[in-house]
Amino acid sequence: MGQSTVFSQVIKLIPRSEFDSHVAAFDGDKGTRSIDCWTWFGALLFGQLTGHDSIRAIERVFANKDSEAARLGFGPIRRSTLADANRTRPTGVLEKLYRYCLGRAQAVAPAKTGFRFHGDVFAMDSTTIELCLSLSPWAQFHHDKGACKLHTAIDIAGNLPQFAVITDGRTHDVRVARNQWRHYFRKGAVVVFDKGYVDYGWMNELNEAGVFFVTRIKTNCRYQILECRGHDRTRGLRADQTIRLNSQRGGRYEGNLRRVSFRDPDTGKWLVFLTNRFDLAAKTICDLYKARWKVELFFKTMKQHLRIKKFLGTSAHSVKAQILVALIAYLLVMLLKYSMKSDISIPDAMAVVGTLLLLKEPLSRILGRLPRVTRHPCGSQLTLDL
């Protein structure tokens, strides 16, 4: 048997028995006459990796009686049946599959965070995905705009999304954070988030559970300075203080906080951080917040290399299914990258796999090191007489 396609190698990372167990748990194939959950998932995954955002394009690929597609267990697809599947197939199957792929990726992800302390570091944020309000009235955001939100927290060491919560655009970030953090943030972990998540009651919950946080201080924050520490001004540090909040809302936080002021020598931007971690160097607190850019890079990769900007359906169910499959595609590529110990960047890995998806080439060669290029000696370069 010859070499299988890149797509075949990627989807085989998911054992069919594992997928079928999730389908059985949700009775996903009950009453199915044309397209089962496995074919539905395969079509959506193919569309995500290749960049196809049209049901018609996916139909043409899967309509042909390809021997490899038959070996993978995929049946023929028609536009109407795929559209129906997007509306009716249980997204719980995809949520379970997401957790399975995340667990496998975590098992081979690097453990180092780049900081001089032990423990997990997470960057939490959300991104807004615009939708057409007239086609998706459930996604009311502003008066004339529609949107949904993807909430997650990225593991700084492995760049892996620890959870995925999809809501309408009006859902506040803190509301999701309050519902999710106990499931994923253990004692000793550090959570980094921006000012949009500042809620002193929730921050007090984190502190009482032994979870550390680093965030930006709000401009209207009122506090009393209890202690000033020495700091190295040559490294951009301007203040390192122990404070206590003394406003009505600040009273919801029962302990002391640490206020670190930093002026970036390169940009001149002034940043003031708030944390409940007192044992780290002030510069490390600044570096922790700087690492929050990884969650921004994750959202950028999702929007540029996967299909979460144009959707195959307009219902909340179909939008959620497409976003979940995009996350699964991301995790599968990360699993390949880490298991092969490849030094390829995340955006490059996504782009290469998507571009060469139907090529019959070993993944180890595609994601491995590039061959060395022998430089021509200077004397042999072509010169032009003008």
C-alpha cells in the first residue's frame, strides 16, 4: 500500500473507536439515513484544514468515490444533508472529542514555561467573531451588529487552549471566568488577564483558592500604600508596593495586593500591574503579563488559518460546531508538532498542513527540518551589465 494523504494521516490521530464511543454517548447517529457523525466531522475537519468555507466545495470533494475516503469510512455528501447535519448533529460529540485531543496534546507538550518558578501559567481572554445579524438573530451584539464570543485560557508552555466556551457577543468575560476557573486552575497556578476581567470579588475567590493572578490596574482604582520595596529603575521599574484597596468595590477583595509600575524603555509606555504574588521579582511580574500575547497569537492563528470568520450555517448550533472543529484541527496540528519535536512555528505548521492536505507525503517530512541549502560562492553569482 502506498503512502496515504496528509489528511488521512491527520484524521487517523483520532481512533475510530474513540469517536464512536462519543457518538454512542449522545446517540448521535440515531435516525441517520445519509450522513453519519463520522462523515459529518470529516467534512468539517477537511474544510477547516483546507480553508474551504463553502458547502458546495466540500460536497464536490466528498461526492467522488475515492478509495481512500472509503477506507477512512466516509460516505458521500450532499449539500442538503451536510446542512442538515450542521443543524442537528449533537455538538456534545465534538466537545468530548475536543477534550480527548487536548489530553493527547498535553501529554506530549513541553513542560517549561520560560519563567523561573514551578507551576502552570495561563493567559485568559476572549475574541469576538462577527456574524450577520439578519441571518443569525440569536447573536445580537449591538443594535445593528451580530457576534459570538470564543472564551479560552492558553497554557503558556504548550500554547494549548484549556477550555472553549462559545457564547453570544453580549456575554461578559467575567461571567464565563467565574463558571470555568475551578475546573482548570489548580492551587499554585498563575492566571494572566487584562483589565476586562478585573472583578474584585472573583479575584478574592482566586486568592482564597491559592490561585495567583497578574492583571492591569484600573485607572479609577483607589488604594492605600502599606509598603514600598526597592526596585531597579534601570530595568524600567518605577514602583513595587504592597497596597490595600479602600473603595466600596475594592472591599470585596479581603487581602493585600502588590502594585508594580513599569515603563517600557523601548516604547515609553507606562504599565501598572496588580497581583497577589509577592515572592517573585518585579521584573518577572512584568514578563508574566507580557506573555499574555500568546493568547492573542492563538486567536490570530485561528482566524487566519482556520474557518471561524465565515460559517457554513447560520444557527447557533452550526456556528458552535464549526468553531469546535476548528479547535480540534488546531489541537491535532499541535499534537503532530510536539510529538515530532518539530521547531516549525504554529502559523507555519497550520499553513503547511492545510496547503498540502491531499499530498501523499509523510508528515515527518512536511513538518521536519528544511533541507540545508548550499550557498553559492560570491564569485559565481550572476552579474548583469547595465
